[in-house]
Amino acid sequence: MKFTVLSIFPELFDSFRAHGMVRRALELRKIEMSTVQIRDFAEGRHRVTDDRPYGGGCGMVMKPEPLAGAIRSAKARFPEARTILLTPQGRLFKQGLARQLAAEKALILICGRYEGVDERVGLNLVDDEISIGDYVLTGGELGAMVIMDAVTRLVPGVLGGEESAQKDSFSDHLLEHAHYTRPREFEGQAVPEVLLSGNHAEIERWRLEASLVRTFLKRRDLLHKRPLSSEETAILTRWCREIEKIISLNSAPGVDSSPGAE
Ligand code: 4FV
């Protein structure tokens, strides 16, 4: 995977590429990452990259010419690259999109600044507009880092044996189960016995149920989107039975506990 990042603050990526998994992926040559100073494509002594908005209003807009120059120079180096503009108007970045992008050979990530970039850039030179969330940032650089981080860990060979993207949260639209490590007892809280049992089938069952519980409690919307495996159906059915038993045994007198009663 070859990343090219276009920004007026390319130095922002120096620390990002020098630490952790991204650094290792660069060292293993699993990814390449180059930054382009958009100002290098701006005219004039001051290499201006922004200007006042037509129609008035506050703030400045990123000029089309320097951006177009930077995009075309990056495309000349990586003709197969997908060009992505980071913008709140883009489609929301999620694990599924990360998997799609990880299948590309090269990505050109365009980082806007100011109030945004001239609309004609998006219309003619951009394949995808992506947002990392419904909030407004001062620049697209953090979005570019989010995408590069999430995509890099999906590049085969980047995550070592002990790590795997297969069992990620959202990899199957379930939140990940709880994780524990030493010590066995921390401030009076013990690690669930099953995890110390060495019984891998039991441990897998516990982890699946833990994921289902978490997803049910924290992100029920995810459960509505995915087909249930027979094992998951069995787990949820057992919960329903237990909940119905509790209701039938303990519901306050006079409360209509029949299924469907509000
Ligand atoms: C953003 C987002 C974002 C908008 C104007 C940069 C800013 C400024 N990018 N997801 N949310 N971008 O807020 O990706 O140019």
C-alpha cells in the first residue's frame, strides 16, 4: 500500500510515521508513505494556497490551482491511486470502508484547511470524499491519519501473529469481548475463571457471549444489521428464556408481563 498525503502541514505526519505499527509497517516495507507540501504548487513569492470566498462570508477557501497541481503530480507518480478528499461531507469512514481501501494499491489523501477547498477540486480530481465523523476539524490531516492507521493494520503481514485483524471489533459487526492480562487479581477484581481454564472451546464460547452482551448493551444497532449464527441464536434465546423466567417470577403484581405488553 502506497500512501501519498497532500497537506500544507506535511510535518504533522513526522511523528505519526515514527511510532508503533505504522513505523513497523514502513520498516517492513508493507506500506510507503510520502507527504507533499501543497504550497510547492502555489504561484507567486508568497505561495498562497487560500483566498477569500466568492459571495463573501467569513474564513478563507483553499485555492483550486495548487491543489490540482499537487493531485496531478501525485497521480503522475501513482496512476493507479484512488484520490480521497477528507471532508465532513464525505461518506462516513467505518471498518467496512477500511477493508475496501486496504484492497487498493495506492491512496492519495487530500487534506483541506480553512473553511474547505474550492468545490471544483472535488468535482474533477477526487474519487472519494470521506468523513471521519460528524464534527468540524481545522484540517483534514487527522482524518488522513485515522484512515492510514485503520488501513495499515489490515495490510497483510503488518499485524504480527499475536495480533489479528480478523477478530476486530466490527469485523463481524460485533464489539470485541473483554480483554484481561496479569495480574489475576487487580484491586479485588479477579479475571473470569474460564479464561484461566485452558479450555479453548469454553473460552471461545465465553468470548462470543461476552461480545454479544457488549454489543447488545452498547451498540444494539449493530445486532440489527447482521445475520445471527446458530450459536448466537442459541445464546440470545437462552437469554430471552432467562429474562422471561425472571419476569414471570418477579414482575410486580398487576404488571401485564405478557410478551409485547409495553
Ligand atoms: C473532516 C471531517 C473535517 C473541514 C474544513 C477541514 C475540516 C477544514 N475531514 N472528516 N469531519 N475537515 O472536519 O474529515 O478544511
